[in-house]
Amino acid sequence: MIKLETYNKKEKGDIIKKNRKQLNLSQEKLAEMMGLHRTAITQIEAGKRDISSSELTRFVNIFNISLDELVYKNIFKEEYKIEEYEKPDFDKNKFIQLLLYILENCGSKINVGKTVIYKLLYFIDFDYYELYEEYLTGETYRKIQHGPAPCHFTEIEEELINKEFILKDVIEFHDYNQIKYTPLVKADMSSFSGKELNLIDNEIQKLSSMSAKQIEDYSHQDVPWIITEDKEEINYETVFYRKDMHSVRED
């Protein structure tokens, strides 16, 4: 399995300095935007100070770059080219039943809104493909700012609402609007094999307690998301380049 090479403190500092100058920001102004003392920016750019995860997030928001541009070396993308693959057939009914099953089993958790559901669907599909080299729903996922997003979700959401299979609500949660779904019908899992159901249950148990921010950050560290260009479709074959923290294979 290929391991991603990360930037050291000095290399991160150089990237921050380069981006700061491109925006014509002084160290003092950047420090103000970051909520830091100017000395901290000087030390970071000199490679003498570690950057916390929350500071990394603030830097990428200010510079309008992706997190992996500050963390992982571009040499990975240059050395490991992923070949084109034939897009799988999308099993719409299976996707619908999987969504209903997720909502049945964890949709009532206070942390589980649309963001968490997106990531659960993604990890179920991609982890299954990594384990068995077979497609589960065959859904296509696209790289967007907040992580992988299922391409058919909006049309299926509308269909399920119109058929009164689900209810959609928007609630205030930790100072932001959270989209919640309530299932009104029971999922029909008869088309799923035993190994599919086992993986689905394991994924729900493993990931459904994460907050939207936690699961978003977790997805941002997954190689398939990292090496895909913004707004492009994520190639299932990229699961075979995953790091240990995301890989579900034993070997």
C-alpha cells in the first residue's frame, strides 16, 4: 500500500508564505485574520512552529486552497496516475434502500444530518469496492469542498419526499442549519447479500457517531478524495492507493 508523503514544518511554512504574498498580505494582517500574534506567523513561515488542525483549516479558508495542498506533497499526484475506468451501472433501487436503512439505524442521532449521510454513503460504497472489487450501489461521487457527494442524491431525495417515503426538516444545530431526514417506510434489504449487510452495519457503527466536521475531515484525508480534482468524479480504483487509516483490507 502506498503511503502519502506529508510536508514538514518548513515546507508548510514556505507554502503559507507564498500564498500570503500572492494575496499581498503582511504578516501582521495575516496574523490578525488568523487570530494569532505576528510572532506566530513569523515562526510558522520559518518552520519553527507546528500548525494545529484548527489553524490549518483557517489558513486554507483564507487562501482558498484545499487542505491537501498544505499537508500532502504534490509528488504523489505526479507519480501515481490512476487509469480511467468504466463507470459502474447505478443501481437506483439499492441506493434508495441503503439510504432508508441508514436513516432507520442512525438518522435520529443529533449529529446525523445531510453531511454525515453523504459520507456514510461514500464510505459504504468505496470500502465495499476496496474489499471485494465489486460495486455495491454503483453510485457516482463527486469531489466538493465538504467532501465526497453522491451525484444522484438530490433527485432521489425529491422522489422520496414526493412519495412520502421520507420527511425533510431543517433545524438549528450548533449555530448552523442542519438538514435532517426521517424515514416513513421500512427499507427493503432483500436485494443485499450477507457480506453487503455486514459491511453496511460495520460502517454505520464506526462512522455514525462522528460530527459533520469530524467525518468531513476524515473524508478529506482519504486518498480518493485527495487525488481527485475539484468537482470531478471520484474514481473507485483510487481506493487501492489508500493509507492505513482508511484502508479496510487486511493485507
